Amino acid sequence: DDLPCMDNDDIRRGKLSTHKKFGESTAVLAGNSLLILAFEILTHEKINISEKLKIKLIKLISECSGHSGIAGGQFSDLSFERKKVPLKKIIDMQLKKTGKLFSFSCIAPVVISKKNNHEKRFSKIGSEIGLLFQIADDLIDYKGNSKKVGKKTKKDQKKGKATLINLLGYDDTLK
């Protein structure tokens, strides 16, 4: 989402973003390739889990990445700009945009360990960590120092992003 057509970030974690360092086409191809690499890893013969579990993990990472996950969340993020968006929709967008990936990271070991009765709990834990990460990122954008955080700040308000801060205010977001 650092690309000019989305967040247009030149710097990420103190370094040039991929599209700035290598060009836009390389950044798009790299993102696509990394997702495909996840599928390659999950299906590799040396991954010693059943085919059924491999398929389940592929389904989960697909759901986390596609329209019901990261891509859908990013789409909402872009389409919500400069609009009054209700709290529930902002949280849903942030859960998709960030929470789904954290959720997959928490649930994958549970799936592999075959502890099915813990899947929902770990999925929820991952979603909540992802939501907290997104809120923290928005707070950093709002009050952070660009040099200290390694990226340009104060962009969300300028772009009219649908964030909890822009809806509730800084102090109420902290509550």
C-alpha cells in the first residue's frame, strides 16, 4: 500500500519504500511474488503436515489476503477517504487491512498442532493485536515525529483517512 496509487509513502521504517528504490512495477511484482511464495512454502513436500492441513492453511491465507482481508480492507481505506464513516465500518476496515494477517499468524500454529478447539480464540487474539497495531500506527501518524518513526507523519488527516482519531479525536481514541 506504499504505492503512489494508494498511500504514496516514500519511506517505510526509515528506508526507501520498494517502489521508490526499485520502481513501481517491481514493487507490484514483488508483492504478488511474496504472496505466491507463501503458497509455495505451504505446499512444499518438506512441510511435514497432511495435505488436508496444507489446503486449510492455503484457504486461510487466501481469505486473509483477498477481498475479505487485506485487499478488501485497503479498498475500503481508499474509498472511505474524505467521507464520514461510522465507527463500526472503520473498525471492520482496520480488522481486514491489518487484523486478518495477524489473525492468520496466530491461527496457523494452532491449525498445524491440530488443536481445533483453540482456533477461534487464537484468531480473535490475532485480530485484536492487528487492530491495536493499526490504531497505534494511526496514533503515530497523528503525533509522531517523522525522523523518529522512519516515515512521513500527519498524512492521515491531510488525506481525510477514516481513522478512529479523525472520527473520535485523539483523546477518545486513547480511551
